[in-house]
Amino acid sequence: MEYFTTTSGAARQTGQCVIVGVYENGKLSRGAEDMDVASHGAIRKLLKQGDLCDQLGSSRVLRNIEGVRAQRIVVVGLGDANELGVSQFRYALRSALDSLAGSKIKDIVNFLTLEDIEGSSAYYLARYTVETIHGKLYSFNNLKTGKTVGDIPVKKIGIAVASRSDATKAKLGATHADAISQGMKLARDLGNLPPNVCTPTYLAKTAQKLANSHGGLQTKILNEPEIRKLGMHSFLSVSNGSAEPAKLIVMQYKGGGKDKPVVLVGKGITFDSGGISLKPPPAMDEMKFDMCGAASVIAAIATVAILKLPINVNVVVPTCENLPGGTATRPGDIVESMSGQTIEILNTDAEGRLILCDALTYSRRFKPHTVIDVATLTGACVIALGHYRTAVMSPSDDLAAKITGAGIAADDRCWQMPMGPEYERLLRSNFADMANVGTREGGAITAACFLGKFTKGLNWAHLDIAGTASRSGVRKGATGRPVPVLSEFLLRHAGALP
Ligand code: BES
Ligand code: MN
Ligand code: ZN
């Protein structure tokens, strides 16, 4: 994809497609106003005659407007001018792209970036523009035979800016957004691949290939005997029922000299049947998305490598399948974790924490600045926050605030949930140092408290992405979240923002 900025008026902008907007009460966006003047009132006339709609997310495509040089104008409804925030901006842009579905447009210029959007800037509006368009253009059709409905073949994205200095910021925004979008595409592809293709071995190969194609990036894959030697019996207990070998993926990006690294740990269950504590059949196919934490941290380090950020980042991904079978772990089994603490496995479906606890212990060897784990960890999180916000849990309110702040800026929202001894006590076991489940109530929090028993002394946060990493229903598929918030966190850590 190519990106450019433009300071020219919307009417003078050449190309195949220019996006402008109209607000409720007849107010025009800056781009639309410019076109209205150039066309001696044609835009206002169409509005008056009812050909344009000012409702948020309703778009019309216009052609042959006199005085306007672009082949097409998409006029998007922007709703109430006082309520145009980031979410409305992106919603409007998506609707503009919807109205172009099936067309053969190769270039788009967004003039909505000239609007006043609360709490935003030229840099972020460029970023949202590029990320939104990439998100819209994404499709996962490679496993369908025959013809698929045409995607828009966009090759060039233009961003309207008000000044030269905004142009510089917008260009940086587009560069960052392109790398983030590449990361999101990788995360979505890995998530969407079927579990018979995206196995632990496949994930490991993908991580290896990334290291081969990006400078500063290294990947090391540990096999089962090596994992056993490290004492990761909790991790391996999850893999017992599966014929696919477990892998520990360790990636290292070195761009920050001797700085302490940020370590990202991702849950890589390539299929979660629940094991002996078997899940009920409805929507069990969606448990192929149980490796989205792994996909997002691999994608985030790839994004960092693409941007060559001056920081150190490590990724640790424990990956395996959770299947039942004659060799599978039983409820009641007790295992010793790499930390030495023993765990009574009361429910084999609470497997994410069993693989993560050993990966978190492993992360200590990097003497990390910060450790963030990312996991589709609990159904309880989906009940608590739905599909819109990722849960953040950390003993450090400071770190949690840094992540939620990054989430707001990246428009990849998070919400802090509490931790605490009341919850931690629910994990007590009669036979081992801890049980792997607490009560049903507060399930996302007890899961975090379980991980907290392995992160003492670390600057650590846990992201539960069970609700945000994938969608169900007609739009079933991986979302690429939380790659944007992770990237934003790392961009801030690198001091790479304007
Ligand atoms: N992978 C699931 C969590 C999940 C559920 C992710 C729904 C996405 C959508 C996890 O391994 C799991 O099964 N968790 C159990 C924990 C319980 C047994 C304590 C759950 O949430 O039911
Ligand atoms: Mn499970
Ligand atoms: Zn799981």
C-alpha cells in the first residue's frame, strides 16, 4: 500500500475517490464545503433534495459534480457535529467503504481527517484512517474454492491535512498504522486458520519465518524434551491428550542495546476442547481462536521489527492442544510447575493458566522491564465485559493505567478489573499449593490471581482477550485485537510518538 498526504482543497483533489461528510442540521464537513463552493452549491442542493443522508454511517456515491476533479465523491453522514469522536469517525469511514463494495477503486483520499475530533490529532487520524481501511479490506478466502466476491483493490490511501507540520505527523501515523495493520493481518490469519492447519508446529514455523524476514528478530523453538528439562510440567500436562507435540516459542527483538526488555507472553492453545472436562458442543469450533493471545504477541513483535523501534522485546509462547484421551490429564491430577509450586487440576478446561504460569516463570530469565501476558483466558471475562473491551488485571495500578491509556489512544479499548487476596483465597486446595480453578463468580479475576502466584516481584499485567479477539455469528472470525494496544504501548515505551 502507498500513502500520501494532501493539503489541497477537496474539489481540486484528483483521483478515483474522495471521502467527505455532512452533519445533521445541514452543516458540511470542510471537504464537502470546499466542493460545494467549487460546484456553485451542488452539494447543498443535493442535500436539500434528499439525495444525501446526514445520519451517522449512511453514505452516497456521487459522480460528475462540476468543479470537482475526483472521479467519485463519497458523502458520508456524520450525525451530530458535537458528538464526532474517534469511534464515530471510524464508523463513518467504514460506511464509506461499504458504499464502495464491489467497485474497482484503486485510490481513496480521506478528507474527514480535517474535522475536529475530540482528543485526536493529525497523527492519530491518519493512523485510524489507515487501520480502518486495512481492516475493511481484510478477507480470509484462501480456503474457499471457486470465485469469491471482489475486494476493493485499493493501492493508495490519501490523507487530507491542514498544514505542512500536520503532513509530517500524518505520514508517521500512516507508517505506524501500516506496520500495525500488517501485524493485525498476521494475527487474524493465524486465528482464522483451522486447527488442523494452525497447530503448535505451524505457529512455531510462522515465528521462525518471521525471524528470517525481519532484521533484529530471532526465534528459538523448544521441543517437548527441552520443555520437560525446564520443569514445565504444568504446561506439558495440558498437552498430554494430544498427538500434536507442544512447543515453546521464544522470540527476541533487539533494538534497544542493553535496556531491559518488555516480555510479551501469549496463550497458544491451538484447539481447546476442554480436555476430560469436555466443553459442550455449541460453538466448540470457536476454540480454534484459543491461540489468539499467541498470535497477537507474535504480531506485536513483528510490528516492532517492521518499525525497527529502539527497544528490546521478547515473546514467550507456550503452545499445544487441549484434547481428551487415554493419556490426557485427569481432574484431580497434581502437577509441579516450573516455579516449584504444585497445582491440583480440578478442571482440565482451565488450561490456559496452566501453560501460562510456566511461560511467566520462564520470562524471569530476561530480567524484564515489564511482562504482559495475553490470553483468551475465561468465559467469565466475556460475561463481565462483553466483546468490546479487553480486561486488564495487574497488581500495579500504574501499569494497568498505562495499558488502558494506550488502549484509548489506539482505539483498542481495555478496562481494568481488580485483583486481591479475597479472590486469591478462592484457589486454595486441600492437596496442593493451589487449585487451578476458583468459583464461577469472578472467574476472570481468579484466573488472573492464579497467574499472579507466578509473577511475584515482576512488573506484570494480564490481558484477558476472550471477548475481544474473535467474533461469533455471521461475522465469525479473528479481530486482530489486541495488536493495536500492544503496539501503542510499545511505541510509547520507545518514545516513538510525535
Ligand atoms: N479458552 C477458554 C476461555 C474462553 C471461553 C475463551 C469462551 C473464549 C470464549 C478457557 O480455556 C476456558 O475454558 N476457561 C474456563 C475456565 C473455567 C473452567 C474455570 C471457562 O471460562 O469456562
Ligand atoms: Mn479451556
Ligand atoms: Zn482455553
